[in-house]
Amino acid sequence: MGLHPGAWWLWSLSLGTAATRTTNPLLLALLIATSAYVVVTCRSDAPWARSYTAFVKLALAVLLIRLVFAVALGSPIPGTHVIVTLPEIPLPDWAQGIRLGGKVTAETLVYALYDGLRLATLLICVGAANSLANPTRLLKSLPGALYEMGVAVVVALTYAPHLIADVQRLRAARRLRGRPHTGIRGLLHVGLPVLEGALERSVALAASMDARGYGRTADVPPRVRRTTTALTLGGLLGVCAGTYGLLTAEGGTYGLPVLLIGLAAALAGLRLGGRRALRTRYRPDRWDARAWLVAASGAAVAALLTLAADRDPAALHPGVVPLVAPTLPLWPAAAVLLGLLPAFLAPAPRSPATRKEPS
Amino acid sequence: MIRFENVSVTYDGAPEPTIQGVDFEVPEGELVLLVGPSGVGKSTLLGAVSGLVPHFTGGTLRGRVTVAGRDTRTHKPRELADVVGTVGQDPLSHFVTDTVEDELAYGMESLGLAPEVMRRRVEETLDLLGLADLRDRPLATLSGGQQQRVAIGSVLTPHPSALVLDEPTSALDPAAAEEVLAVLQRLVHDLGTTVLMAEHRLERVIQYADQVLMLPSPGAAPVLGTPAEIMAVSPVYPPVVDLGRLAAWSPLPLTVRDARRRAADLRQQLEQRDGNAPLKGRGELRDQPQTTRTRHHTTPPTPLGEPTPRRWFQRRRATPTPESLYAAEVKALSVTRDHIQALSSINLTITPGETVAVMGRNGAGKSTLLNTLVGLINPTSGKVTPGGAVGLVPQEPRDLLYADTVAAECTTADAEASAAPGTCRALVSELLPDIADDTHPRDLSEGQRLTLALAIVLTARPSLLLLDEPTRGLDYAAKARLVTLLRDLAARGHAIVLATHDVELAAELADRVILLAEGEVIADGPTADVVVSSPSFAPQVTKILAPQKWLTVAQVRQALS
């Protein structure tokens, strides 16, 4: 059994949070390296584990786009080191404040690079979570009352590949009849039969799920049912009101307590609602000591970097104007390395069946 | 175990009950086969067992259905989930989760079984169905037979006392079908599970049945009896029964083995009558006005009539005949798709008027070959030279149909093929005489839809006609009509290539059989030569009368008369 997927998500999102606390490229690179090392040592050979590469590519694309925008549109950073001057396209008066082309300064580029790198790191951390934890297994860890929602998402996820296969098949059929199969029109014509097919399959699946006992419920006294509804609805209202209070200026006093009470009521409602569900779980992922350690290592990185950003903002946000070479602040860097802990705690265990997997 | 008491089902808006007067009981531990032509309500009857009819489908059920003592009127399908397991034709629409192990556990999770029990049963079921090596595999990557086995396993884990299967093998190749049937046999023998199963391909399943429940025609009351009794009167029957009826064997043999033991006389008789001519080309037989076999059906097939000059026929003639001597020529063809060698160094020539059956297990490259011939897939290397237009009827004929009515479908087909307006409609009227213009293609039966798709493809006057798995979901009557139709087309000079799992169809129709394995041609020759030597592709008549080379009952009947 692998590690609880929730632990991986907590770890990755903590690294992501840490990334938002700094623009120091050396620290960001260290964060990326940490996540990459853990992914490489801990991921399994399941199909979703390959998504890391896709996320890395996406992150690179984001970085590039950020740089291109900085070059083409300029930025408000006052810079003195002009690298190149692009021809500037004069814009009419109403487009004041927007500049196309013009001077490209080193400061602009470096600023865009730092900023883009931060976003890229965040994306890569999400990618690490995706490739380390099976997203559908995470859904299975939802509380019983949210089970129906989890199933809906799992079904939707397995339907996507079916839809793609349907589109390909129908486009081939259109070609057989010598009709246009590319472009918007072709896609529109294929769309209706694809939707029809998806609908039919959904009905068949619903019948199958019904016949296999989906939605069997235990008898719950009406009193408990009504309490559940009241708690859940009241709790959600409380959460809304509390959030509103926190965000407005006048509600500073009542905002937080209302939010907390609402949250507690909603959670209690969910817990009570879980009583109706008969379901048991097959081989549930256990939240064990390793899961605690993995989640804690991530949380420690996030907490320490937040602290560092507070104590030593200069090191975590190296200056752009004037240009200075970023230095590696020692103890925040050591804190980032804490994130490597999972690589030693939770290397992917190879189950005996997967080893002799036929090619 | 399963008990129907004077049950009738009427769907909303239907003028008459789909099934009525159903009154029978399936005893515990028996495998009962449900047979009957298409559209007699087999699926409705099966659905009534699991409670999906009427709770899920709507409609009115009169009478009473009880399963293991539970009345389906008061129990919803989900409350019957622990006593009835239901498996349909398409395993992919049955799966809720994404890996084998989770799928096996799903039903038990819904029932709320204890984790230790679930773990033990999953392991037992993996062993029982031979799925242990596949436990972590994503379901989408399994073969058809494996998927069907997982589907059966997924309803077995809650230990139901009855299993209901709706055509579990119709989408499978012969070997995969045997895999699934062997599992069912084992369940009945070892676990005492009661099985109620509907299946069109009787030649595959009849020998496993303890009893047969026959629905002779829509609305008629079903008849339950021993397989031999029912087969003597049934409108649908496998070739072995047909041969038994022809030779007047009593009781009727149901297995190839039984029939072989009785067939000594028949073999001798055939040898005397037909002594020096073992079997000539199928061409001679094709010229017969009508296949003799189909006469025995309650609904005679629609005769296509004499090939008198007809509008579309003239038109086809009027176009200059293709210069090539071949309907298609394939040289050193290789196709690589997604890093998989789907076809490698294939050499073929197909002559006009020839009917070729391409056979082989699922994934052997049959569909790829057809798609390459029609030009949907480009060869990676080698060359495909069609002699004229090529038309393909895909595995799912519905994919070819877009319009709301048959008439609109025909109009667009004419436009696409740049044929004279009315060409397609004339073809449809000829192939499907009693179809109204405003029928929605979705309301047609499986066989009618196939024929409509065929008419649309024929509008473009292809000299080479390709069909991918044409008999999937067709009953014997619809299959006989298809055979007549294709023979007629071949007589008019169309070359026909069929990719099929149906060995009986290939025996009936094909002049030549090509066997594919892993993308390579492993046998190519006259039907009789190729199938006689193959244990899984030999039709029943061949197996019974070996070493003589007979393929179909029609041939035997003709030789005897």
C-alpha cells in the first residue's frame, strides 16, 4: 500500500505555498529540484504518474509567455540597463498606459523571470501532487456523506477518454461518407452523435450502478435526518455570512466567530449525514506515521519560508532596481531541503504483480 | 430461485405488452438459456429479474417476479444487488471504477461488507476467473474477453445466488467467448450459482444449458424445456441442430461430439452420393436462387428478386468498368500505429465478385486492414491500389447515420456520392422494402440499421465493399437476410471483404478466408481448406463431418437431394 494520497497533496501544496513566499530564483530552483527528486524516487508506474512531465512543460510555457509579455509590452519597472530597443508602435490616446515595443531593460527581464519562475514553481508542485497520488484515490478518502460527489467525479474522469474515442470514430465515419471532417462544422456535426452516445452510456451505467447496489441507504430516524439538513444548511449559511463579515470593513468583530461556528455546524452535518451511508471501503488508504511525517515536512517548509520572508525580506526578494546578484540565504535553503524527507520515507513500493507486468 | 408468475410487461406508450403470460421457475443451480428471435422481449425478461424493469426503465409489470424469495415489486434493483448479478453485452458501460481490483470490490462496498470479507472475496474471485495477473491494470487496457470476465467477477463478489447475462459473448472472438463460457460453467458446477443467460450465438452456448427457455414470437408465452426438446421446435437453432433435423436424428444432438458419434451413416451416405467431388468452389453454390436453410425460418427473408436491370444496376454498368483486373491490390503493406506494428508485410489481391472473410482474434489487425483498404489509415510502408471505389460499413453502422429520417439520410447520401437523386432511396426500398420515409434511423432494429448503412455505402457504387463485424447483435433470421443480400451483391460483381468472428457466417458466405495473427497473414486460401484445419475457426458442420470438407448445412442438404 502506498502512502495516503492526502499526505502527498498536503506536502505538494505546502511546497507551493513556500514558493509564493519568495522570488529568489535560487530558492525557487531548489524547491523545483526538491519536488522533482521526490517525484522521481516515489512515483509509481501508473498512467497518472507520467503527468509530471506535462506539468513541467506547462510551467516552462508559462515562464516563456511571461518573458515575451515583458519584452513586448514593457513593464513599469524603471530600468537603466537597456539591452535592446525594439521599434515602438505608436498607439492612439485611448490606449494610454499601454506600450508596444520600445526599450527592453535588463531589470524588466529579470523581474519577469523571477515572477514567472514563482508561478512555474507553483505549477510544478501541483504536478508533483498529481503524479504522486492517484486523483481518484484521493476522492475515495472523502467523508461518507460526500461519497456521491466523489463517484460523480470518478465517472466523469473515466468518461473523458471514451468521449475522445467516440469523436475519433465518428470523424472516421464522416470521412467514409466523404463529408468534411475537420474544422468547426465537422466538429459540430460530430458533436450531436457524440453527446447522444454519451447519454446512452450514462443511462447504461446508471442501470448497472443501480443493479449493483449504488445508493443503498440505512434507515435513519426522521429526527436525525432533519437535524442533518438543518446543520448542513445552517452551517453553510454561517460560512457565507462569516466570510462576508471578514471581507467587509464593519464585520471585523462578528466575522470570524460566525465563520467558525458555521464551519463546525457544516462538518457536524456531514458527519451525521454519513450515518445514512451503508458503505464500507475496500483497502482504504491509512493515514499512518509516514503520512504524518510527509505532510509535516511540507508544512515545515511552508512555515519556515513564511517566517523567513517576514524576518529577512531582502534575501527572499532580491532587488531588481538596482540589479544585484541573488544570494542563497542559508537557513531558508536548509528549510527547503526538509521537503526531501518523503524521498527517504516513502519510496514507491513495487508490488509483486506489477513487476512482471507484460509489456 | 427465479420465479415468474403470470408476468406481463407493458412499456409506457406501447400499445401491447412486450412480454405476457410469462410463467416459469428456474430451479437453484441451473444454467437456463433464453433463446428467441430479436425483438421478442428477451432483454425485458432479463431486466425483470434484476428489478431494472420496471423500476429503472418505467412501464407496468403485472404478475409477480420473485428472486430468492424477494418480490421485485417491493424491492428496488439496489435492494436485490446481493441476490442478483447482472452483466450486459458491453462491459465498458458496466464499469464504475478504473482498475480491476476496485471494480471487483465496488459492489461489495455498496453492500457494506466488512473490509476483511471484501479482501478475501476479491482474492478468491481473482483466482476463480484467472484475473490475478491483471489486478492492478486499468480496465480500459484489457482485451474484450478479459473485460467481460472482470464484469462477471464484479457481480460475483457479493455472492449473488442468481446471475443474469444478456449476450455476454456476442462481441467476443471464439477463443475469448470460450474463456467466458468456461468461467460460467465453473460457477454453475462449483458454486451452484443459478444462471439465466440470453445469447444469439447458440452454437457457442447450447451445450452448456441445463434447460432452455424459448420466446417464440413477440407477445407469445415462453416455453421451458430440455435443450433437445426445445431445439426440435425452436425458430432459432445452431447448425448442429439444423444438421440433426436434416438427418432426422432423435434425440437431437446438441454438441459437435454427440453429432459426430451419430454421423457415421451420414458421412458414408455423402461419400457415396458425392464420391469423387469432395467440394468445389463456393461459386457453384452461390448461383442457387435461394439458400435452402432460410426456408425453415418462420419469417422468410426478403427476396432480392432476379437481378433484372434496375436503375442503379444499369448505372453501375454504364460507368466504365475499372481498368484494373483487381478490386484491390495490396503489396508489402505495413502499418504502425502508436508504436504497435498493426500490420506487417501483407500481400493480397482481391478479384471482383469474390467474397473474402478476414478472421483472427481481437486485435489481430482485421479492422486496421479494412481501414487501410478504404483509405482511412495510411500505410506506413507498402502500397494499396484499389481497382475502383471502396465502401466500408463500420462496426457500429449507426456511426454512418446522422439524419433524423431515412429520407433525409438518403438525400444526403445521394449528394455525397454525387449520384442521381433517388438512387439511395431506390436501394433502400430494394433492400428494406417496408421502411417508411419518416422513420428515425434510431428506431430501426439492429439488422435494419445495418442494411440502411449498407444502402448508403452502396450509393457510391463501390466495386469493393468492406464490412466490419456485420453480424454483431444479429439473430439468425437477420443474418440469413444479410447472407442472401451479400451473395446477390457478389453475383453482381462487387468484391466483398468481411472482418468477422462469426465462423458460421464465413463458412456460409466466403469463397476465401484470410487468417490474421499479430498483424501477419497466417493463412490465405479457399474457405474449406483454411477453416477445416483450424480448431477455433471451423464451423460446426465441418467439425461433425471431418475429414470430409463440408461447410454448411445447405451444402449437405443439396448433396443429399
